[in-house]
Amino acid sequence: MKQSTPPPGATPAAVQGWMLLAMVLWGVNVSAVKALTTSFESLPLAALRMVVACVALSAIVVWRRGGVPALGARQLAAMTGCAFLMVYANQILFAQGLLRSTATNGALIMALSPLVSALMAALVFRERFTPRRMAGVALGFAGVAAVVLSHPGAGLSRAGIGDLMLALAVVSFAVGGVGVQRLARQIDPLSISWVIYMIGTAMLVVHTLLGPSRLGTAELFPGAWPWALVLFSGIAATAAGNLIWNRAISVIGVARTAVFLYWVPVFGVAFAALLLGEALTWWHLLGFAAVMSGTWLGTRPATTVPQAAH
């Protein structure tokens, strides 16, 4: 399958503007999912969000390509592994983590995504692990540790465990991104995103149906506002955000696209304070500074970034 070509009329300046919008959507999405954890159980919530995203992504694939991509057995097996890590495990950890923690902490911990991706690239693809990159990794994880251990009481309180789950969600996504890096040499990013989300969503749906979650009308339809947030999260943050992400990669390249990820925690923390009224402490500011500085050090130059986002 041939790599996708830049859309006609897509200029770097216009794409960068769209990327900034995508970062706003992803920042708001953290607060939206946190709010949804009060209306849905975590597993059904993850499944519902991804079903909505799959419907939207399927419409985009049909619109842009007129059909679904043809895959070999090895490619399908690789995408299944990526789907387990990047959708199934990632979404369960993300929802469970936000249920126990806060949107502010979630946004700060998600800032580790490009840093962990760079670390995985160094380990798997034998990219040079320079002293500057090592310092960035150490600084970034120190920032997350400051956030995790800042809760009153024991370090592994309910909120602390939630933070660890959010960190594991980042790691799960980054490990899956290693497979995407290999697949992207043969298949266009939009097709990869579509197949991974379809398979991962199927896993979530089966788990939800066979699991202990209550699936009555009251649990699945708690009101108009929660469902408005589900539609926003699935369509705007996931489907549209991924479409913008893929377009940006094709026009301005992966390295310049990755720089925009630095805006996710900025918008995430801001919207958590504005929309959810979450308080910011000196620990948050310290962790934010450490994570952002570590990410900047550890991802310059940025060479490996996985497809898709929450």
C-alpha cells in the first residue's frame, strides 16, 4: 500500500493551526473523561467512547479511500498487538486512573508520552541514547514522581494508584507505538489508526459484555449531558484529532508534529482548573516544570512518535 500524500492546498501554516486545535481538543478530553467517570463505570465508558470513535473513523476512511485496507496475516497480527496495547489496555488504564485521580494529574502524566516514546525508540530501534536524553528521562520521571507522591497520606493512596495507572497507560501506548513505527513503513497512518481502533474496540466491547459491569438502561443512558461528552470525546477528540494528526505528519513531518504534544498538558491543566475547579499546588507546578523540561530534553530531535491519542 502506498503512503498517503499531503492533501491539496494544505500549507504548513494551516496545518500548524489545525494541530493547535487538536491539542486543545485533547486537553479538554482529559477533563471530559474525568467528568464521565461519575456517570459511567470505567469499562463501559471506555467501550462507548471507542465505539463512537470507530464509527467516525470508519466514515472518514470510506470518505477518503472508498473502502477498507487489505492486510496480510503478519500485518494483521502486528496490528492486533498494537490494538491490545494502544486501545484496550490504554483505555482501561486511562479511565480507571482518572476515576481515582484528577484531570490535572492526568494531563501532567500524559505529558510523558513523547518522552516514553523516545525512550522506547532508543531501546528497540537502537537510536543513540545521549547524556542529554538520559537527563531528560530522569527529569521527566522525577516530575511525575513529585505529582504521584504529593497526595496527603501514604504515597500509594487511592489517588496515588490512579496516577500510577495513568503512567502505565502512557507506557502501554508508547510500547504499542513501536509496532506502529514498523507498520508505517508499509501502510498509511490513517489505515493503521482505523484497523487498530476497530480491533481494540472489539476487545473492549467483548470484555464489557462478558464482565461484571452493569449494562442496564440507567447505566448506559445516564442523561443527555454525559452522552454529549461521550460524543465529543469519541468524535472530536479521538476521530477528528487523529485525522488532524495524520494530516500534519504528511505535511510537516513527524518531528515538527511532535512538538505540539507539549501543549497537551498546558491545555489539560488549564481546563481542569476552569471546568472542574481542580486546585493547583506547588507540587503540580514543580511536576509540570520537570516533566516539560525533561520532555524537551529527551525528545530533541524527536524521531519516534506513535499514532493516535486520547
